Amino acid sequence: MQTGFKEVLGRWRVRPLQFAILMTLSGAGEASQQQLCQVLGIDSGNMVELVDGLETLGYARRRRDPDDRRRYLLALTEPGRTAFAAMTEAVEDYTVRFLEPLGQAEQAALVAALAKLFATTPEGRRMTWRPDSDRTVQR
């Protein structure tokens, strides 16, 4: 599954952690790199490289925080929003194809079991899964 996910994102030259950043920014509007590090559990040194890549692709931009000139806020650009929507659709299509051999009940059981396991990981403890929406929200 992970290999296919990486291949899908590769069409946009985006890595999985960059996709997670885009997803977070899509929901939050904007965030500091420090906030993204905390929410996503990404090391600050790695975050700089990931954000630089998103800026190079034109998907995100940094701007000085008007309330604290020492830090930068990161937000999606219009091309970034467009690309993220296309990536999300492609990932969802891939997931549907991947799960296709399973029936509806098997798919639901698999998703529920994986969500339960994910909740025990450091990443999962930072997020809350909302089964009614098939989405996660940051704590």
C-alpha cells in the first residue's frame, strides 16, 4: 500500500510527509513550521527541507508572522490547493482500487482495526479519528 501511495504522490513530486503537511495546511489555513513539527511529529531539521521542497514546487509559501517577526507562517498557494485536491482524489482512487478485493464489511472491519492500531502510535495519539467522517483531526 505504501509503495503505491508513494507512486501516486510521485506524479506531483511530493513525498508522503509533504502530503501530510499539505493536508494539515488545507485544514488549518496556515501554521508555523514549529506547529507543523508538533502536530505531525516531524523533526525541525527535516521540516525545513520538506517545506523548502513545497515552496520550490509552488505548492506552499512562507510569510513572516505579523504577531512574531521571528517566525514564519506557511500556507498553501492557489496552485498548491489545486494540486492537493488532485493528489487527494488520486490517493482516494488508489485506495479504492487497493481495497477492491474486499467486500464492504471486510473493508469496514479492516479500516476499524487499522484505526484502532494507529491510535496506539505516537502519531495516532496526536490525532483523533472521526469514524463518521473518515477523517482525522489534530489534537
